[in-house]
Amino acid sequence: MDKIIFVGAGSMAEAIISGLVKETVVPSKNIFVMNKVDDQRLLQLQNQYQISIVSANRQELKEADLIVLATKPQDVHQAMREIEPLLNDHSAILSVIAGVTIDTIEQALGVRPIARSMPNTSATIGKSATGIAFNHAVDETLEKQMITLLEAVGLVEHVEEDALHTVTALSGSGPAYIYYLVEAFEESAIEQGLSKEVARALIIQTLEGATSMLKETKEEPALLRENVTSPNGTTFAGLEALKAGHFKELIGNCINVARKRSKELAELSRTKD
């Protein structure tokens, strides 16, 4: 792609820009950024990544191959109204904004190649788990290009758009659930006599080891769990406590209510158009 323009300059935009530059997916000279008011933020991104700032008259939009919508959700409608008159017919759109549907983007920017994606905050370290959906105007070549762009910040899975609500609940919000679990582990460990530093180190390594086992052995999680669990041993006792507390039901409810909220936000986004 000859010219990519980021509309929005927040943490997600920076994470993707950083990945594109670091992995040399797109030359820095081909990347442009704009936002609503914060010129200092734009200068910081320009200096750090050697990218360009969209000019005051925004003429660069007329030559863009790809527009990455990366504003805050509450700002996206105004941003789309501002850029729509300047877009050329061949510009594609990639949204990384939660709760903004492809239909909403089509109504604002016209029917053109559009992808809606849901990265997570781990994109800042190149470890995002991202779901992406496309409209009918995205051909196979462009689909691969957009996936390659997002792979610069982690794993990408192609799903149908409606499934993005589940993706949002699972991997979009998922890091917060993991951090909450870590908080619970840490508080309990400290209550049982470990220092915070020792507890934190052991928890992080335990999580890293478990995820590596899942990834490298490709075994079912149930089998790996069983391999750790001796009959009537300590792990067995702990798991029994989790079962008594309806742990799986709690996780299921967590994902379900987050998914429902994602659908509600999508409907609210439509009504604001």
C-alpha cells in the first residue's frame, strides 16, 4: 500500500504504527496520522516512528489507499463526517474501534472495501489477539493485506461480523479478566505469607508456562489439567473449591454479559449516525 492514514492517534493507533514500522510491513514514509486537536501527540509519533502528519488541508486523504479508523468511539461519527468529502473512490477502510459496525461505516463513508477489527491492548507489545471481519467489497488480495497489517501486532483470526461481539467479550476484554485473576492470586498469596514480589514473579511465570504448554504441546486444556491433578492431592482440592464456587458458570456469565454489552454499544453507535 502506497499511503496509509491513521485517523486517530491514541494508544491503539500507536501500537499498530509501531508494529508496522518494527516489522517493516509498510515503509514509514507511507504512513500518515491525524487527530482532532492534539498537535503535540502527532509530533511525538512523527519523531518516534519517522512517519508523516496529515496537513491542515488534509489533501493526503485524497490519495490514501487505506484509512485506519482509530479514534475513540464517541469521536468516530464526527471524524467520518470530516473525512468523507475528501476520500477517493478506491480508499479502503480498516476500523479498530469497538462497537462500530460495518453498516454504520458504509452509511457514513459509502459502500467501499471495509474491514472491522477488534484488537486488544496487548497490541502495544505485539501480542494482540485480533478478530477481523470484512464486507463484500473486500477482495482476496486486500483481505490478505489487511490481515498482514494487523499481524504486525499479534495473532489475527477472520470471523463473521456478528462473531466480533464474542471476540470482543473474549479477547478484547480478556486481558482485564486475566489481570483480575492475577490480582486475586496475588492477594491470596500475600495473605498466606508470601511477599508481593515473590508472589508476582511466581504468578507471571505460572501463567507464561501454562500458556506455553497450551501453545507448544497443542494438547487439550482438560488433558493438561488432568496431568497436573493427582487424586486427592493439592490441585484436586483447589479444583474442587473452584467447582463448588461454580467457576465455569462465572466465566460463562462474564463472557455472555460482555457480549451483550458489545451488541448494545453497536446499536447505540447506529443511532448516533
